[in-house]
Amino acid sequence: MQTPLLQNDATVLGLLAILLGLVFYTSHSSHPFWKKFYTFVPSLLLCYFLPSLFNSFGIIDGDHSNLYYVASRYLLPACLVLLCMSIDFKAILGLGPKAVVMFLVGTLGIVLGGPFAIGIMSIFSPESVGGGDGPDAVWRGMTTIAGSWIGGGANQAAMKEVYGVGDGIFSVMVTVDVIVANIWMAVLLYMASKADIIDARTGADTRGIQLLRKKVEAFHAEHSRIPHMKDLMMIVAVGFGATGLSHLVADITTPWMVKHAPWGETYSLHSHFFWMIVTATTIGLGLSFSRARKLEGAGASKVASAFLYILVATIGMKMDVLAIADTPIYFVIGGIWMTFHAALMLIVARLIKAPLFYMAVGSQANVGGAASAPVVASAFHPSLAPVGVLLAVLGYALGTYMAWLCGQLMQFISL
């Protein structure tokens, strides 16, 4: 592997911070060129895509950097707490059942999309999905993608053990998982910037989302103020204090579950990350009923959004777009799989007149999990980020079951 130009994480973090600063500076510029440029290219997508180019061309190495780990374990829970504590929980419940329906349709799209992709490739390139029934059989490797795309890393590891996936095919499928999932996330971020146009064309019912946005805007109008140092330190105290508590709960709960509830592995209850995310979200929702919610007037969600953009950049730096050239046929299979998932979601969304938000977040809650679902949700509005988290947590529970079913179907198709 080529040695990256920048190996110090502090230097890489500085580079990412400069990139984010440049994107926000130019996106708010009055210069005609930048105004036209950002009409077609969403700033959030750029914050995500530029770091991937630095990774692809060997300037940084996203795989060996600890920045994503730090952002996902420290900044993400703080972000979730600060975003959740400013929401109107009743308004989120008032969004209705369509969000859950679209999430479940997304899960179904992944379960059926895997065998569909194998079936299509067996017609045009049967040798690419052959390989017998040994540990390096393509269908076995694809079960780990199903686990990742429905649940997350814990479910992916579970599928590797359940189906006895060989290390060789597993390493290839991990690359396919990351690249295809990240390209789809980029598509969703772009679609989010055109949500109003798309919803108008499809006749989607966006009243619940609009009502939530209006409530958030009304709260801002009533409580917004210039933040003092005390306000900012209170925001930091709540965000990182809750993050520390989330880790403490996860540190205690995870080993207890492993020891006393072996059945919990099926539901990802042995995952430290799962308990951290659940605890942070719960704390945030609890604080939304307290006086802490007034910190939103001092800019709690803006601080959370800054954390979120750093997370976006660290997610992007893990994608290597040039890796597609190494094993192109597997990326074709992954692309067919994701296309089936996307097509099913778009068709159902059109039939039930679900807003694009439900489709995008329902998909990302499956494919990306709790680390990136709030990113896509916040692309529509910061107040909607908790919806992505709540759906992603549901994905952890379904991941192992649905990925196992997908594996059975793929094995049947491969016979």
C-alpha cells in the first residue's frame, strides 16, 4: 500500500477543517460563480466528497486514521444529545407511520436485492457469482454486506461467523460495502437538496414535516439570543457530559449483556456502539422536556451541526473511489443490489405519497446506520436528525434476522 502524504491525524484534521471552512465560505459568497456552482452542488455533498478525493489519491489514509473513530464515538453522541434536546418529541411522533413503512420497505429491498443481483449476474456473467459452496463463495461474502446494510458492523460480523465467510471474499465485500453505500449516500444528499421540487412533482404529503419545521422556527424566534460564554460552556457541558455518561452506561451494560444475556447478540445488544447511541439519544429526548431545551436559543443545534459536518468529512475520507477498478465485477453486483433497493423505495414512496425525506432517511437508516442516518436527515432540516437515529436503532434489532434470511435466498439462487 502506498504511504499517504499526510500521516499525522492532527494534520489531517486541520486539512479537513480548512476544507469545511472553504466550503462554507464559498457557499455563502455573493460571487456569481459560487452562487451558480452551489445551485447544482449541495455544500453538504461537497463536505463529504472532497475528503474522499484526498483519500483516493493517497494524500491521506482514511482506513488507518483514527479520526472517524473519534468523531463517531465522541462528536456523534454529543451531536445527538444537542439535536434531540431541542426537538418537539410529540411533533416527531406526529410525522405518522410512513417513516417506519419506508424503513421496512428499505429492509425488504436489501433482503430481495441480494438474490436479485445474483440472479441477474448469473445470466450475463455466471462465472462471477460461481465459486462453489466453499467459504469464498460469492453469496457467502454478500451475506456480510446484507448484515451491514440492514443493521451495522455488529450484524456484519455476525453474518461472517454464521455463514463461515472466508477472509479473502470478506475483505473484498467490505470494500464493496463501503464504496457502494457511500456513493448511495452521496446520491441521497444530492436528492435532499432538491426535496421540495421532487415532493411537488410526486404530490407527497409533507404537512407533518412542515409542521415540525414551523414549530422549530417558532421556538427559535421566541428564544433565540446572542450566546454568552456561559451559554457556550453549558452547551459543551451538556453535550460532552452526556457523551461521557453514554460511554459509561455502554461500558457497564455491554459486558453485563455478554455475560448474562447471550441471546442479546442476535439483537446487537452486545455492541458497545449500540448502547452508546441509545443512551445518548435517550438523554437528549429526556432533556427536551427540561429547561435545558432553552440552550437551543443560544445555538445548541448550530454547535451540533458543526460536530456533524466534521463527522461527514471523516466518513468521506474512508471512501476510495479508485478501489472500484480492483474488483469491478463485485461493484457491479453491489450496484445492481443497491439499484433494486432504491427503485423499490422510490416506487413505494410514490404509491403511498411519502415525502422524499422518509425515503432517504429510511434507506440510510438501513444502509448507513446511526452514524450517517442523522447526516442525511439533517440535510433536510436539523430538527429531523433524531428521526434518522430512531430508525437506525430499529435496524440494529432487525439486522441479523433479515441478513440471515437474505443469505438463505442468495444461497438458493446460487444453486
